[in-house]
Amino acid sequence: MNPVNRFFLYLLLLPSRFYERMGVDLAQLIAILRIKLVMDDRRPNSIHQTRQKKQNKPIALATLGTMLFSVLLGSFFLMSFAVGKDPVTQLTIYFSFYIFLLASTLISDFTSVLIDVRDNLIILPKPINDKTFVLARLLHIIIHISKIVIPMTVPGMIYIGVVFGFQGLIGFILLVLSASFFTIFLINAVYILILRVTTPQKFKNVISYFQIGFAIIFYGGYQLLPRLMSKAALANFNIETAGWKWLTPSYWYAESWQFIDSFTFTTPLVTSFLLSMLLPVASIWIVIRYFAPSFNRKLSMISGSSDSADPTTVPSKDQQNRSTTSKMLMKFSEWFTQKGPERMSFLHTWKMTGRSRDFKMKVYPSFGYLIVYVVIMFLNSKKVSFDMIRDQTGGGKFVFIGILYFSGFMLMMAVNQVIYSDKYKAAWIYYVTPVKTPGALLSGAVKSIMTKFYLPIVVLLSATAIAVIGPKVIPNLILGMCNQLLIISCVGYISLRDLPFSAMQMMSGKTGSFIRGLFSLTIPMLLAVLHYLVYSYLLVILLLIVLSVIACWLVLDAIRTKTWNNILLRNYD
Amino acid sequence: MMNPIISLKNVYKSYGTKQVLKGINLSIYPGQVIGYIGPNGAGKSTTVKILCGLISDYEGEVLIEGINLQDDPVAVKSKIGYVPELAELYDVLTPVEFLGFMAQLYNMPEELASDRINRMLTAFGLEASMHQRMDTFSKGMRQKVLISSGLLHNPDIIILDEPLSGLDANSVIIVKDLISKLAKEGKTIFYCSHMMDVVEKVSDRIVLINEGNVIADGSFEELQQQQGNQSLEQIFAHMTAKESLSDAADQLMNAFGN
């Protein structure tokens, strides 16, 4: 156990006499907490996950890594002290950051770390009373959250302490505590809400959508907010002038801090103080009163172990009879693929990308980031007016081409991700079945990704472009889109050396991945520039469309005829 | 006759509207090896979970060594060793850490525990991997750790749920031998399994449940007398299958035709 855990354990065991009087078995309590903390230390955290799994060193001291990361995040919050001139404005922003980031950190931890369903089978059959078990779980949660909260707020504490002195620091610590309780309540409420509207089986999916949403909002906010407001406006920003200020709890916290720091008794200050102190109390009360009773039981069902599923739910006749392949999907597969492995792969990829959480977690956030990028591009090109886009003059042409070629990046992400799966071992099916040309599996997958992720973009983009610019844009639109398909086919041809869903997710460098990455960036840019140059020559455009379609077809065909020699054979284990 | 060590009287349990146990009555005596069998969904694991104190909202009475399970679950749990079916364990720990933790939960003295852990793991041939994290372990190795964790505190009652799954042939022999030796020591063993040939050999009393009811109870010989001289597998099929099983096989074969 590392010193940090030992310290927390020591601190929380100080009232051990009191625990014993409550009827808690102290030896068991310590045993559970110790083992839980050791396990926390060995559990890969979010930082480790993004790195790689195949590290030869077993994960140890994960706690320290997480804490270091939290300090970094916390220092980042200090940015808020650069905004405006008065501490209330600054602290409102600080607390907004804090609540938002704490929530997004904790939302996944609650299921994976704090409610370990294995406890039910490992600890509960042992002679341990309920009080001991509940206290152990509670103390573990407190330790876990402290390990995030304390490092996250230390930079803020130092700043406040230095600038405003001791009294300000005390107030700040008090409010951080209150805000943390409020955040935990928020997450609880979200959990309960999700459990109300969905089944425990789908719970993890919904939580991951939340995480995706958080990531995109965070990224978008980080990128866009400073751009939306000019530096001068930012420096002069004053929350007091905003009408909606009372709607944000972080404003209450900021005002309360002002109250504690100055001890001025004005109505808004006192109201805020009372609100911020009552908020956590009310939150805890609501959680205990309404949420807690069924909460643990429901959470324990989340694991999705087969016997915990409600045995009474039998799929209805309708569900049983309904084929899992919709008619539309069948049609698509018939139009775009040849019979056999290619079509199978097309359908397989379609379903896997829709159902695998792994895939969605990797690909959907990047879609969100790209949308943010597009918005930034708009904002950056201030010289472009709506009229210019409509008339396709000056910068308008640039924005149009930019969006068109940017839309392909999303596809690139999806295509590169298609070989990965956490159930990668199931790829044995490709090897035991008599597949002559594995390329058909690849081309099926590529076509599936194109149809699933590009078709909606095509429809959306065409509709908008034709509505805004008019029919005259159609040739350029078609060329742009054909080029995207061509690019994706090329990327697929070059980078797909594994069968779909057959590789373990690893970030570590595949040989030549840098070159490939470079290629996948430069080719679209090159094509975009070329397209920009020939934009106004209709005849050239038409000719290029024909060429692009032929090239695309050829490349897709080349993928389909890839032989086993082009496929990396993986030996599992 | 001595007092039963486990006694279930009119035990009912429902999940929502579905009744899983419909009045189970059983008296089990010390030193018996009970083979507890039944088709999937018959209520086997529900019974086991009740006995282990994992499910407390059942109706009826469960006495273990004369103690009512609902009155003092902690006292009951300290007398029971449980080996769950799925290899559920904290696999980031090493076997020694995991078993040490188990021993602490049973409030065992530390020296006794570490000595016993050492000996058990060595006997199972795990001495080389005693201090390695279990996430790299094979299914059989995990099962050995689980079996050790169920026996560690020398319980009077041992509940085994498919204890042989994942074990290699030699380990199977060890565990089967272990079961009969434990029974000779006076331990009561509750053995749940789908492997009829093992149940037939290991247990001296077989309890067959189907759809929440006990439909047969007796030694293998007694069952044979009632049901004709068949193997346990055949008796099981005869009593629990709704349709003829060879018909099902025929249908499977027919699936090849058009």
C-alpha cells in the first residue's frame, strides 16, 4: 500500500472506538478497506487505459498516477482567475469547472470502482454483519473521492491562500466540501434517473453516452468559449451583470465565499451562503430518503450477470419474430456488396458498430470533436459572410470545400477503428471458415462504414448546400463526396491489415503508423486544394467525377481481392 | 437419529411474479454428501444462495445447526464454506493476498491462516504462482484458489457449485478424493452440478429438483429401485425432460435435410 492510502486509512480509522460501539467488526473493516485500496492501486485508470494494455510491468501505484492527473486538472482550473476582475466572477467559473469535471470523473467510477458486484459473491457469504459491510463501502467511497477531490483543489487552495489569506482559504475549503457533496448528489440523481428509464442491462451504454457527451462539451467549451469572447470582454466580464446568475449553483458558492471572506451581511450574500450550506444537506437527505433503498440492489444488477436478470421477461412474440436485420439494411447490403463473405462482413460490421460500446466510445467522441472543429473554422474565418457562402465567392468557397473534405475525417476514424474489439478473440470464426479471399471481409466492412456513417452526412450536407447555395453546387458537391469515398478506400487499402474486430485495442506504435497517419492527413488536403483550384471549371469537375468514381471502384476492388498474405495473422495469447 | 445439520421447511421464493422455489423441504445430516441436481432454472442456485445467506427474503424456515438463518446470518455464515460457480475473485490480487483477506473475514488467527494457505496452495500445486496476480491464471488455477477459499476456515458445511469446472483430469481426481475424505471427517457437503456421472459417484444422497419442487430424494440405489436400473443421467432425463430427448436429437439430424 502506498503512503497516501495508508494516510487516508489512518485518518478514517481514528474514530474506530466509535465504529466498534456501533457494532462494526473492526478487524473485518480494516481487512476490507486494505484489500480494496490495494486493488485500487492495481486497477488501470483512465490514463493507463489510453496508453496501452500490454505493458510488461503490472500496474501498481495507479492511485498516485490518478492523483497527479487530478493536480494537473486542478491547475487548469486556475485559468478562471484570469477572467474578470472580481473574485465572485472568478470563483463562479472555478466552481463551474470543478463541479463539471468532478462529475465527469466520478460518473464512470461509481460502477467500476465503487460498486464492485463481485463483492456480493466474495464478501457477502462470509460471516460479516451489514453494518461492517456498509461502513466499509462508505469509507472506501470517501477515500476514493478524496483522492480525486483533494489534489484537484490543491492548486486552487494555494492560489486563494496566497491571494486572500487564511480566512479566504477556510471559506474555500468549506465550499469545496459542499460542492463535492452536491456533485455526488448530482451523479446519484443521474444514476437513478437512468435506472428509471432504462434497464440495468443498458445502463452502462447510457453512462458511456454521458461520458461521450461530457468529453465533447468539455472540449467544445475549451475551444469555443475563449474564441466567442474577445480578450477584452473576458477581462471585463462580470457575473453580476448576468441575469441568469442565480440559476447556477456555482454562483451561490462564489457568493458564499465572498460572505465568509468579508463577513458583509447583505441579502444576496447571506442567501447564497444559506443555499450553498443547505444544498449538500438537502442532497444527502434526498438521496437517503428517496434513492438509497433500491439503489444498491439495482446497481448490483448492472453487472449484467445472467442470473440477476429478471427471469420473467420473455421477449414478446413480436420481438422474437422480428429479424435482427432490417429490410433497409438488407437492401443496402444487396446494392453495395457481393454475395458471400463481403455481404456477411457488411452486415456484421453494421451491427457490431451499433452495438459494441468499445467502438462507440472510440469513434463517437471524435465525431463530436470534428463538429467542434467545423464550428471553430466558421468562427475563425470572420471575413466570410453568409452571402459569400451563398454566392460561393471569396472565402465562401473555402468554407464549402473545407467542410466537404472535413466530413471525410470522421469516416477515417471509424475505418481505422473497425479492426478493434474487446471481443477480438471471437475472430476465430474467420479462420475456421473457408474464406478464400479475406479482402472481401475488409471491403464489406469498409463499405458498411461508408454507408452507415457517410450516407447521413451526404444527405445532410447535400440538403443544406443545395438549400443555401442552390443547384449549381451539385457537380462540386458530387466530386467532393466521391473524393471522400476515394480517400477512405485508399486509407482502407493501406491501413487495414487486420480483419474486422479481430485486434486488441492498443495504442502502441504499429510499424509505419506514423507514415500512414501522415498520408491520411496529406492526401485529403492535397485533394481539397486541387478541388479548390478547379472549382469553377464545370467540365473539369465533371471529368474528375468520372475519374474519382472509377478510382474509387478500383481501390475497393483491390481491397476485396486482398489475399491471406496481406493479412496479419495474429496468434492469440 | 441425530438432528439435521441443515433443515429447510416449506421454503418459498419468488422473483417478482415468478415463483422459483415452491415449498422445498429437506433435512440434511452431518457427514452426508448431497448431490443437488436439476435442470437449468429449476431453483438450484436460488437454494444455494439462500443457504449462503445471499438471499434473505424467502418464506419458510431454514435452520443450520439449529440456528435460524434469518435470525443470525453471521453465525450461520461462519459455519459454511462456499465455492461459487463462476470464478468470481478479485483477480488483481495474488492467491496469498486473496486467501489472506478471506481468512481475515472469517476472523482467523493470522499465523494459522498463513500456514494453512501455504499448505493448501502447495497441495494444489500452485506453490510457484502463490505470489503472482491471478489475472493471468487459467480457469483451473482460479478454481483451485476458490476451492481453497471455501475450505480455509475448516467449515462444517461445504457448498460446492460446479467445483470441477475448468479443472484438469488429475485435479478432478484430487477434488473428488477430497470430498469423500471431508465427508468421512463428518463434514456435510452440498454438491451442485450438471455432471451426472460425477454426482452419481461422489454423493451418497441425491436430491433432484425441478420447477421449484423436490421430485426425487434418496441414494442412487434407491433412485434406481424406483426408476429402474438406469444411470443417473437417464433417471434425470426421464424425470425432468418434457419431451423425449432422442426426438430432439432426431430433429437436429433432420435439420440437415430440407
